[in-house]
Amino acid sequence: MIRELIPTRGAGSNPPNRFEKIHVELDADWDPEQDPLPRTQFFKDHTTTLITYNDSPDVGFEASINPYRGCEHGCIYCYARPTHEFLGFSAGLDFETKIMVKQDAPRLLREELASPRWTPKVIALSGVTDPYQPVERRLKLTRGCLEVLAEFRNPVAIVTKNNLVTRDQDLLAELGGCHAAAVFISLTTLDTELRTIMEPRTSPPAARLAAIRALSQAGIPTGVLVAPVIPGLTDHEIPSLIGAAVEAGAGFAGYVVLRLPYAVAALFEQWLERHLPGKKEKVLNRIRALRDGKLNDPKFGSRMRGRNFCRTNQRAIPCCVSQGGHRRPFTRTLDSRIPAPIRPATLAVSMSRALRPVRFRSVVLDFRRWASHFRLRADAIFGAPFGFDSAVRGELRADPLERGAGRRPQPVHSRARGAGDQDLTQEFFARLLEKNSLASVDRSKGRFRSFLLASLKHFLANEWDKACARKRGGGQILIPIDAKAAESTCGFEPADSLTAEKIFERRWALALLEQVMSRLRADYVGTGKAMQFERLKATLTGERSSIPYAEIGAALGQSEGAVKVAVHRLRQRYRELLREEIAQTVSRPDEVQEEIRALFSALQS
């Protein structure tokens, strides 16, 4: 039995903790109306580290910090509710009334950023609970963390539903001045009555739009995250949400489709029954239509956006794009697959440059991301399913920082080494981004690999001409901090037997194969076969006669015949993914096999 309505709370009960064997079962004649209203309690969290990491392929950040566990905002749909069960609490009322507070968060963050093991990368604040929930007004832990991040000039991306973020404009403006900050204001609905019952302790829609306006006027990169989109309840508001956000000054956008993991599904059903019984079946059926008949889909690639969401929800979105300091209206199509926010490139390049005096000089770009950029680029304003992909890992590309200071895009770096690399790799990609050269790429004109190599040749030739024309007193050799590490990664490259172009092609092939392997691993992890993949991946490069089927079968608890079938399927899927990846870099399907031969020839050289 649950209370019919608890003021300013999202959940109406405490469902059993899935990890606990004992839970409270109320007597049949118990009257929940006689229970006192739940008070918010705060407990000290004795965590000894603050930064957490993830390797999810559809979450747009690797590192995040959460000053609080549990969230007083009380959003009924919050995907983070089940995390409270790991602490022995319930995902229901406990999640919004029993808050764990990391009082030492700023100190822990400073220690971790000062550690020689820390690799500069974008930090999400925060990836689980809202950093500006009501208690932050008093405790100021999020502000303390921002002060540390500003001290280190470490890039930060914030997502919040609370207008309180405007309190920290001074710190965000300081970070924004060196292009090391981005803020997403999360908007779910413009209906204030719906907001009151669905996310009771968040800021009203008007206050969130005011936050977008204040932050953007302060020069802080600010966007909107339409999250979650609730099919059958809020999806019709997408155009008005984006329009209002753009009018307030939002510069980029992203969305996430409703997720209902574990206990959240039952809580959401109860909430619909209490507040919107007439819409309950419509909403649930729309969700099931996106989740293969289920209320939740935990699979990578579809959990954030659902299946066929874009096909059923495409609509014209009035928005605006900033070019040369001027804003102009335009209309694009909503699509979660395309990492394309409004301002391409500027943030990543500027953030990287801002970090050079603190940690490293080189702009570290992951080459595979640029191949992915070529494959996914399209006319859309929306980022990948989670908002950070839009502004930080999409075209704004803070990937350089996430990947760390010790890695360069090996195919390009290998080619640049032959031209006397003086941070030419970072300058090449910075120029490519600043001029938005990728926008002019036409797949029908040939391979992306050829385009990139030709662009690099032209760039190196121009740099050589500039160097020759440099006046007396210039031309001092600058050695980046990570030069030794970068050279060591290329140390195995033959110095004389291969031309720079051959080295480029070989590194291209290696990068592409690594991307294929990453997708293959994600497939197996998504279907719960991570252990099988780790055991079988070595069979991709070995001869069939040398594969220890019996040994692998014993380790996996399978018969030798079952292992042979699994190996066959693994190799078959590998070939499929390889052809898919290559097909995105050539102009015609009939060129795929030719490109495969060319790449393997480059590897054998």
C-alpha cells in the first residue's frame, strides 16, 4: 500500500531493495496516511576517492564526479535511483530523502588532479545525481569542486535541472574564458503542473530558461538537454522546448529517451497510476514500442534512444547557428545518431590550448574519432543520445583531453614525423577543425583515407614554405612535454625501409582494425558474453589448426563443438564489421574488397 500523494516527493513508497533479503511488509489494515511525511536526512559519505570512470560506448564521458549520492530533486523517472540499492537503501523515497554527502569532495578532487597518474580529460559534473540539488545551496560542495577545477584549468561539463548553477557564474566564466567549461540545462517539459508532480524539487521551466540566458550572456557555452523524452507524455513538446532554449541563448542540444532500469519501472508505473491514470497505458505502450516490448532496454547503442525513435519523432526544429559571431535561424531534423552540435570544433581546440601551460602542450586527438566523424556527419543539430556527446564528444570534440596526453593520432603523426614534427600533428587537426574542412568532404570523390593524406601533404608543404620564409631569429625548435612518449610509440616504425605514406597507410589500417575490434567487443559485452569474447578474441588471428578448442571449452564450460561454432560466429561478425567500417570510407560498395586488400597489403609491408 502506498500513500496517495506525498507533497514535493516523486516516489510514493519504498520498494524492496533487490540486494536485501529482508524488507518492510505493511499489514493489510495499515493506513499510510497516518505516517509522518518523510524528512530529508543527510549522511556523511566516507569515500576516499572522488573521480569515477566508465568505458560505456554510449556515454559521452569517461570521468565524472558526484559530490552527492541520492538526489532531493525527486524526479520519478531518474535512472540513478537503483544506485541507492548498493548502499542498502531503497530506490524509492530513500533515494530522495537519504542523501549521502561527500564533505571532502574538493580536497579529494585536488589530490587526484595533482597526482602524477592523472591524465587531463573532461570531467562530467555529475554523471549520476544533480550537483545543484537543494542542499548544495548550503553545503557548496559543487562550488568547491569547481574552484579546484578552475585552479587546475581542467575542463568540466555540467548537467543540471537547477537554476542554482547561475550562482557559480564567476568560476564557470573563468573556465569558459579558456574554453574549458560547458553547461547543459536539462529541460523535460514547459508544463509547470506536470513538472510539479514529475520532478517536484527542481527549478521551474522558466527558471531553467533564465539560467540558460544568464550563463550564455556571461559567455559560458550553454546548451539544452531534453531529458528524458517520455513517449506519449512529453515528446510532443520537443519543438517548443528547443525553440524556447534557443530563444534564451542555448548554443547546442541533445536528448535522452526515458530509461526505466530495475525498480524505476515499477515506481514509474505507480506514479502514472496516481497522477495520470488516463494516460498510463498510452505512455507504457509507447515505451514498449521503443524497447522491443519491454519497459527497459539495457543494451548499448539503444538504451539511450530506443529503437526507431527518430523515425517516429522526426520533426522540424527551429534553432539557430552561430557563425562568425552572428546568429541565423535554420531548420534541421532531430536525430540522436549524429554528433553535431551547433559550434563545431572550437571548444576542443581551445580547451586543449588552454591546458598546455598546466599539463601538456600537444592537442591529443584520437584518430579513430575522425574516421567516425566522417562516417556520421549529417545535417542535424542534435548530438548522440546523451548530451555530453553533443557538445563535448561530438563536433566540439573534447576527445583530445579524454584520451590523455600520451597519445597522438598515429597515422597522421607517423606521416608528420618524416617532415620534422614540431607539434605538426596537433596543428594539422587544429587547422582542419578551425576551417571546418570536414564539412566539404564528398564521399563520392573517393576514400576518406586519401582525402586525409592529401590534406596532410598540402599542410606539410605549406608549413615547409613558411619555415623557409621565416625571418631571422625565428624557427627555434620547441619540444613538447610528451614528445619522448610520442616518439616511443612510433619507435617500432622502420626508419628507412618504408616511406612516410606507407607508414601512414599502415597506421590507418591498424586504427581501423582497432575500431572494428572495439565494436565487436561492445557487441559481446552488450549481450552478456564479455568473458566469451576475451577467451575467443585470440582466435581471430590464429590458424584454425592451432586453436586450442578443448582448452577454451574447459575455461568457458562448453563443449569443443560449441566453441568451434562460437569461433565461427565471432569471425563472421568480425568480417561483417570490417566491411561496414571500410564501406564508410570509400565512395562505392564495389571498392570495399579492393580497400581490404590494400589495407592488409599495408600491414604486411
